[in-house]
Amino acid sequence: MAKLQVAIDLLTTEDAIALATKVAPYIDIIELGTPLIKSEGLSVITAMKEAFPDKKVFADFKTADAGALEAEMAFKAGADYITILGAVDDATIAGAVAKAKEYNRAVVVDTIGVADRVKRAQEVSKLGVEFVELHAGLDEQAKDGYSIQVLIDEATNAGVPVSIAGGVNINSIADVKKSGAVVAVAGGAIYGAEDPAAAAKALKEALA
Ligand SMILES: O=C(CO)[C@H](O)[C@H](O)COP(=O)(O)O
């Protein structure tokens, strides 16, 4: 069954932990968004892992260089996963993967900004990453004509383990599931909901 990842794009540790507390029963992976980590620093990773030791904590670093160094920072702070950008040199991804092996953690490649996401997903999968995030970021989603269907079609054809991120919600979750993605990432559909727990529960049930 595909896992459900909540992307916490809030700005304080307090708000992030409060949200995670509400949705934890329905969530497999807790993602600390890039703005949250920039706002609070590495301490938010440590606080989240201490609060939820049984959940996977995903640090959305979106690292562009110094993969080994940044991976070590994330893993030492308590992260189970770090994201490295797919648009960068293979050496950056390979450096992070080597560190992940040392710490028994994992690397996820984020394809935000990559023109051919499927081709890059297939390439970086050979470097030993856990899975590849087929991702349309918040700015891309805000553009006229954006549809998550493009990510769903890409996941269906990827042939390597992928997640989908970019507007996953209750209307798209059935197609996300059908695509074979190993993880469905939902941010705004959960933290922006009037009842985040109910929203997470509905998404989790749709993946079952
Ligand atoms: O990484 C991100 C932005 O860069 C978001 O966390 C990701 O796009 C998922 O959020 P949403 O479901 O709100 O699109």
C-alpha cells in the first residue's frame, strides 16, 4: 500500500508539532518543509523525531551542493530522509547516498524544476536513492493550467519507485494510488483543511 506523507509547510516548530499530533494516526512520513527548516533550523528535525520516534521524519532540504555534508547534518539531527535536488550533479546525490548508508537512513531525489522528470528519475535511481519525488512545487502549481494529471501519468510510466507531490488531495488521491506511486505527499490538503485529522484520515483510507 502506498504510504501517506504529510508535507508541513508551516513556519514554527510549535505549529508543526501541533499539526503532526493531530494527523499522526493516519500518516507514515512526516515531512518538514523547506521553509520550516529555514525558519527553525535543524532543531525542528530533532524536536519532531523526539515527539514521533515511530514515524519517518523527512527533511526537505532540497540540497543543491555538498550532498554528503548536508545529509550528515540532517541525519545527525534525527532525519530518516533528506531530499537532494534532481537537477544537480550526480556527485551531490552520490555523496548523500554514501552518508545515508553510513547512518542507515535514505535519500529522496526531488525533481522540482527538472524538464524530463521520468528520465531523471530513472537515472538517479541507479545511484541508490530510496525513491524519487515527481514534484510540481507551489509556484508551478499556481500557474494557469496546472494539473496534477501530468505527475500521475509520469508515475504510471516511471518504472522506478516514485512519490507524487504537487497538489495531492481527496479528488486526485484515487488516481495517485492507481499510478503505482509508493508515496503520496499531501501538504495544503491537510494543513489547510478545517479538520486536518479528518483530511488525513480520508486520504489514508483512499490509499488502502
Ligand atoms: O515541497 C513542497 C513545495 O516545494 C510541498 O511541500 C509539496 O509541493 C507538497 O505540498 P502540496 O500538497 O501543498 O502541493
